[in-house]
Amino acid sequence: MTAIVVDDEPPARSYLQRTLAAQRVEVVGEGGTGVDALHLCETLKPSLAFLDIQLPDLTGLQVAAALLHVEPAPLIVFVTGFADHAVEAFEYAVFDYLLKPVEPDRLAITLARASQRVGQRSNSVTEEVRPQDLTPVKRLPVRTDYAIKLVRVEEIDFALAKDKKVFLRSGDSEQKTYYTLQQLERLLPPDDFQRIHASVIVRLSRIEELNFLGNHSYSVTLTGGTVLPVGRTYYAELQKQLGIQV
């Protein structure tokens, strides 16, 4: 099995990596933030993701929910110094919950169960967490080359997938991210944002016009004049969210 380790404390990461290596688990990546966790899982496809709950940007629960859209989704194991999050963690379909410092014998139990689950995953269905079950983020962490930029959610107009990347647009400013649109659906407030196309999530309050283009094709015009496509499969739900009688 392969794993990633994400903790904002380097000594804790090092200890867990050594403990996993001793039990023949290959640690393929490490990081210190929730954004790191999402990027590592998206690119490396590990079997297991060992996450601290208290991360400096996203919470571990928000990361776990966003990772449900990674294919295949890793098994999430929280590693934390606080026992009071355990009940909440299991409500979000987290695979296991370990307390620091992790005891090798307890870790061996987790790994044995994980090995069995990984072998059965083709026949299993992952329980999903609905976006409304989470506390939405107020500032979205976006990793850049040398920093993590915190983008205020209320300033985001839309998210657009193009050239195999997802970009956030705020006014005239465009920010490249390492998120997928599916992950952003989990992180952005569902009452404010709506998926309207396979490549677009938009802030509903920015929509000024719903345009009928003929042949069951549609678009929206935003405040400022930007025009975005609306997919056929998303049109009925968009009408509902805008209060338009079908």
C-alpha cells in the first residue's frame, strides 16, 4: 500500500513516516496543509491519506469531504492529539482515527483493515458527505509556487475549468488552483454557488441574465458582462435556484 502524510508539524510527519516504513507502507508524499493533501491525492493516488485534523488552512473534515471526488478515493485516517473529534470524524465516513503519538501495534491494526478494504474496494460504495453537512470555508486557500493565498469566498465570481486546470475569477483577477471542480463543489457554500456546466461553477448572485440560444442551448450573463455556458443537464436546477417557474 501507498500513503501520504499531512501534518503541519514536521516532527510529527517524520515520526509517522518512520512508523509506516517499518510496517512496509510506502510513503509517496508529505505536506503541511489541506491544500497539499488535495494536490498529493489528486496526483499520486495513494491508498491511504494520514491527516491531522487541525491544519492551517482547511480542516481535516473539509479535506476528507473534498477527497471523496478523487478517483480512486484514498482511505482517510485522522492522526491527531485530540480525542474529542472522533465521533464527528466517523460521521464523515473516515476510515480510522489515531491519537498521537501513534502506537505501532495500533497502527498495524489499521493497516491490516486497510489492506482488506483496498482489496475489496471494487465491490464497495463510498459513503458521500453532502456539502450542506460541512461548515463552508470563508476564505479558500489556493496554493501558489511559494505561498498559500487565501481568497475571500465572497469575492469569487465563478470557477472555470480549462486546459486541465481550474481557475477562480474575482472581477478582473484570475487565479490558477490545484482544485478540481468537484472539490470546489464540496468547499464552496452550496447556497451561494451552483454548478451550471461541466466546466463552470458560478456565484448565483452574479447572474444578471439567463439566455436562450435555441436548440436547447443556454448561457448566463454575469454582472460585468461575462457570458458563461449552461449545460442541458444543469439547466432545470439552475432555474429552480434562480426562482424561475418551470
